[in-house]
Amino acid sequence: MQNWNDGHMDDGWGIAMMLTMLGIWVVLIAAIVFAIVWSVRATTTSEGASTLPPATSVPGLGSATRSAEQILAERLARGDIDAEEYRTRLDALTPPNQP
């Protein structure tokens, strides 16, 4: 029982096997984390998110108001708000006419 490993671990193979197993575990854990993150992102939906691009033109706020009105109309169509709340919020979005 004196020479039970025949000296195979003395010439660097022990370190190589240890580093290989460590590498395998790191890759396995990284793959599991990636799969969890990917599946959570794929199944998560943001409530009320619009598919319209964000309004970028600021000068007259025209496109920003239109996209806000479209979002409001979508909420009415989904039934999130009733017609009275739609009119109230639409009035708040539209700027008053200036003489």
C-alpha cells in the first residue's frame, strides 16, 4: 500500500486533472446561469409596454404627444381604463389652444 498511485500524481497530472475539473464546473455553472437568465427574459412581459419607438423629436412635442395618445388609446382598447378616464387623460395630454 506504500505506492498506491504508481506515482502518476507526482508529475503534474494531479494539477492538470484538478484544473480540468474546475474548468468543467465553471462552464457548467455558467451554462446554468445563462439558461436561467435567458428563460426569465424570454418569459417576462412588461405590462403595458408599447411596441412604438420612443419619441425623440422634442421641439414641438408633437410626436411625443401622439405616442402618448396612442398608448392611451391602446389602454382603452385593452380595457385598462374606461371612456371617462380616457377623455380626462386625453384632455390633460393635449395642450390648450393659445390665441
